[in-house]
Amino acid sequence: MLCQSCGASSSNDQVCDYCGVKLVLKDISDFLRTEDSKRAQVLGLKEELSYIFNDKDNSDQVSQRLFEKIQGFIDDLDLKRAEFLSKLALQETGEGDEALLFSAEVKTLYGEKLTGSIQSANIKQKYILDARDILDKVSSSELEGKVNELSTKLDAIEGIKAGQFTETVIDQDGNVRNSDAANTAETAAGCGTVVGYIFAGLVGLGFLISMFETF
């Protein structure tokens, strides 16, 4: 169970193995709107939210714990949970710059994930537009580097035509990208053609040899 005090995952569901605090799972309906509470239940976030809102009147603590969990879900590419928590972060901080940046990053990753789908091209474009709109609201100069990084990524994925890529993978730098299915298909087709020619040649050679043996 996730400790509401230190955030460690305790095997003991009564007392935290790490800090010794008595574990209490808070009722998330006490601090979330009905629709958010239902969504949190579906996403299985009861323990995380109990930790985040352990002291719901401590806005700074709530915000930092939200950011911590959002970053963790982003790192795991768990975009559904990251998106939900980024929504709560926007509410908690009154659309503060850090919360805006997390929200924009999640939408950018969704746009990147949908790049290979022709059917989802319009949804991808909506995520890209939303991410750009959110980035425009970030005013902190300290976050300018991250804003520029996401803007560059949005430019890149917006330029990729639907159908060019199909498989979402993580590259050596930890970035989400899509494998080039078109090139892979072309390469496979080319290899298949070469193998076909070799096979045909071997069959023909065998036929000639059998003819000479007959004579």
C-alpha cells in the first residue's frame, strides 16, 4: 500500500514499513468532484490520490506530490493516468506554469503516439493544437528551455504524414517515437524479391543439371 506520509510502497497495509506511520486510505470522494472521483476509481488511483491529498489544505505539498506522480506516469508512458493527474494539477494550481507544462507534455506525447494512425489523424491534430495553446500560456522564463523542447517536438510530429509510421517505441534517449513502417515494408519487399530471384535461380540450375545427367 502507498504510504500517505512518505509515499513509499509498503507491504504492510496497516503501518508503513519505511516511516512507521499508520496507513489510512482516504475517501477520494471527499476532495474530488463526482466525475473526477469516478474517473479516479476507473484508473485505479485511490492510493496515489490518498498520498497526494494527505494534507489537502497544504496546497504546496499537494501540488508537488501531483507533479511527482505525473512525472512518474509520463516516464512510464502511462498517459491516461498522467493526463488525469495533470488535469487535477491545473485545478489545484490555478493553471500554474509547471502544471501547464505537464499538461502540454502529456498532450504532446498523445499526439506522438497517434502519429501512425490514419484513422486518428484528426485526434492527433487536436492534441497538437491543444499542446501549443497550453505552451503559449507558460510565462516563466525558467521553463523556457522545456517549452522550446516541446515546441520542437510538436513541429516534428506535425510534419509526419499519417500512415508513415505505425509502431510506438522508445529510443535510446528515452523519447517516444514511431518506427518507420513504410521503409520496413519496402525493405521487407526488397528482401523478398532478392530471395525470390535466388530461389528461382537455384531451381533453374537444378533443372539444367538434371538434363545433363540424362544425356
